[in-house]
Amino acid sequence: MSDRIYLDNAATTQVKPEVVAAMTPFFMEIYGNPSSVHGFGRETRKVVEDSRGKLARVLNASPDEIYFTGCGTESDNWAVKGAATRSVKKGKHIITSAVEHHAVLHTCEALSKQGFEITYLPVTEQGIVQPSVLASAIRSDTTVVSVMLANNEIGTIQPVTELAAIAHEYGALFHTDAVQAVGAIPVDVKALGVDMLSLSAHKFHGPKGIGALYIKKGARIDTFMHGGAQERERRAGTENVPYIAGMGAAIELAAANMEETARRVQGMRNRMIDGLLERIPDTRLNGDRERRLPGNVNISIRYVEGESLLIALDLAGIAASSGSACTSGSLDPSHVLLAIGLPHEIAHGSLRLTLGDGNTEADVDRVLDELPRIVTRLRGMSPLYADAVALMRG
Amino acid sequence: MYSQQVMDHFINPRNVGEIEDANGVGTVGNAKCGDIMRMFLQVKDGVIEDVKFKTFGCGAAIATSSMATEMVKGKTLVEALKLSNKAVAEALGGLPPVKMHCSMLAEQAIKAAIENYLKRIPGASRTMEEAAIVEALEREPVMQEA
């Protein structure tokens, strides 16, 4: 069998060698605590602030609006909980969407148990949160609106600028989970008009275990992690210096090559989508065709189940993911696929292939060659397919 | 996450397909939950002479169907009815806890096919043994396709 190919870049990405090189000195050579006054501390303080500056430049923010966190999930938790608990005098109503990542959805569920009221905005069949839907759900006691910039499963890009403007009309803070977007598409916090934005390094070829939250100057949210005076007394804990150095290097690389990478990846994505829809009958594309992350392919293949597709692909050396219940450990398929209106049995047959910088046209060819064969084999075993064929023959 | 035996039965499922002139067919599970198993039996003189399956579902669902067909082929109906989901899982070298329901479905699919076979025999023509089985199955109905 030829080499394995990785088509799960929405799950995580390979760390780039330049990123590893940027991290390495900060384990053994330069190891001081950035809070220390001595020279050891000053050396690591410098790299922490350099990385902050790099993130700020790419996001069009000011460095003192960037706060380092342990991961994207922490950023989401901090933003939503911190804003909600800070604004209880104004109200206890939070708005989010039905297609958010669990880092936001489960945070909202936790808040609802503490007496907050949550509205989950429905989405269109393409997975888009329509501004008019937010406009009719928002109230004077709404304090936080959290809608992701790009969806992790179906890649749909939300009209965040319009949504944030509506939130501000009602004096609510707007948070966006941009974990899938940062590094893949241009993200400008001023153009978006958001108050808070979450990101995570490992989605753009940085290391796992480091994230950041952008908090606009003047946006008031409660502190989440209490302790020392790090991060301007808003996020305690000794800075993860090597990982912060890695994130700085990764964001710089991503920004420098973004346009060219996005164009190349998007070309491969379109060829994969068209090729699969053409070669495999009874297949549909999930998510919006145009307003879509450059690397996201998400299709539903009728009459087959997602996990068996994944295992068969894995045996063929292709790494992908699925929204089927069997891969999540729960009984229900992906909440995102159900939110766009897919019936359970079609959601169970979903397959996500996410392309990145490291993929090639040869990888696309391999999927277009292997997947139709796998589907034919699995459909040959499927009683649903047999019934559908019998029905068509009358 | 899966044992070697599960992977083997997923890659090379035994007895996959349909029996054109099957005299017992049972379908269990539902598409909403992501698993459907259909078993086809060819029974002669109380013995399962041939068995085939079709399954929509995860790797474990396909492997347990395959293993269950191997375990009942050539067996009498009475023996086949004793097939337990635990025995299927054990024969596969174990299943992850979240996948135990797949082995349950395989056991139920075999039972549903046997019940279907017996119900095709007019009540008066059933042997005492067959009548006893029908009665027992009616007391504990299997999960038919929703």
C-alpha cells in the first residue's frame, strides 16, 4: 500500500518544522518564568510579547487585546461564561446557534443550569445563521451572542459582521468561535466588529494545547482562571512559553502564505466535491457551496453508515472523519447535520474530508479512486440499498 | 479500537448476501439509529442449511452479523436460538462497550428470521417443538424493524 494520506485537517494539522524550530529553544536553553525580574525571565517575556504582537497584527487587533489560553475550548468557555456572568444586571439571556461546536453549546447548557436562558438560533439548509433570525430573537436582556465564524463539520462561513452589528444595537457582546477560520481565511476583528474571538494554534500547523482569546478593549468579562497576575490579571497561570512561541511562528507562516494556500486547497476541494458527486450516485454535499472553508468537503452517502466508511478508508490509507453516531459514542448523529435538516439515516452516512496545506492533487485522485469502490462494496451489503433498488425496479 | 477478529470479519464478511428462495427472513434495527440487520435462512428438517445477511451499520454491526451467521450455520433451530450476544462478542475477541448493542442486534436478527420461518408453517403443521418455540418467541418478542 502506498503512503497514508491525511484528510482530517479540521481535527488537527501537522506542526510545521519552522514552528518546532521556534519552540525548541524554550525548553532547555531559554527557560525562565516570564514573570521573573531577572535575565532568564526577561528572555522568555520577550518571546511571549513577540508572539502576542504577531497574533495581533494578523487579526488587526492591538497586542493588549490578545490573551493566551490553554486551547480553543478554554477561550470559548471564558468568553461565553465571562461575558454572561459579568452582565447579569442587564439580563440573563444568551443567544447562540444550533451548529456551534460543543465548546460553546455545552458551555451554554452549563449556564442554563445556573439560571441563564439560552436561545439556539436555527440555520438554513446550508447551515447559515440568517441575520433576520437573530434580529427577531434578540431582546433588551440579551447580554451575549455567540456565533462561530466557520463551522467545523460543514465548513459554512457565517455572516458574522451583520450578526455582530445586530448584537451591538441591543448592547450585547458578540463572541465568535474562529477556531476553524484563523489560518484558513482572512480574519480581521475590526472588519468583523466582534468583541471576542477564540482561536487555537493546532488548527493552523501550530502545537496542540495553546489557544488565545481576543477581547476588544473595553469589553468587560469576568475572569475565568484566578491566580497570579499574568495576562494583565485576566488569565492566571504561568505562560506556556514554548507553545506561545510556536503559535506565533505558526500564525506568521499561515498569514504569509494564506492567499496562495487557500487558492490551491480550494481548487483541490472543488475537484474532490465534483468528482465524488459525479462518481457516487445518491450523494449530497452538506453545507454551502460558496460560503465554505477552502479545505472542507462534507458529503452524505445514502445507504451506508459513516463509521464503516471511515474504517474502510483507513484500511485504504485515507484518514477522514464522520458525523455518524457510531463515531461520536452517542446514539444521535451530528447535531450540525440534524440542524441543516438531514434525516437521521442520511446524517449517519456522512463523511468529512478536510484538505490542508500538506495535501496534493494526487491525494484527491486517490480518494476519487478508492471511495467509489468502498461505497459499492458497502452498498452491496446494505439492506437499505437492496430495498431502494427493489423499489426503483417496482 | 476493534479486535483483529472484528477487523477480519469487517474486511472479509462471511455469508454476506441474500438467499433467493429463503424460507425465513428477519430484519431488526432501524435506520434512524444507524443499524439495520437482515438475515436470510434456508431451513430444512429443522436445520439451518444456509444463512446469509445484509447489514447497514458500523464496523461492529457488519462483523457481528458475519460472526452470527457462522455460528448458526448447520445448527438446529433449537441450537441457533441459544445463540447469545455475549457468545458472538466473545467469538470476535470482545467488542468496545458502546458496541455491545451490535451483538444484541445480531442475536435478535437470527431470532427474527427463525420466528419468520416458523410462522410460515401453518399452526397445525408445526411439530410440538416448533410450536413451543413460536410460543416462547411470542412471549419475548424480538425488536423488529421500526
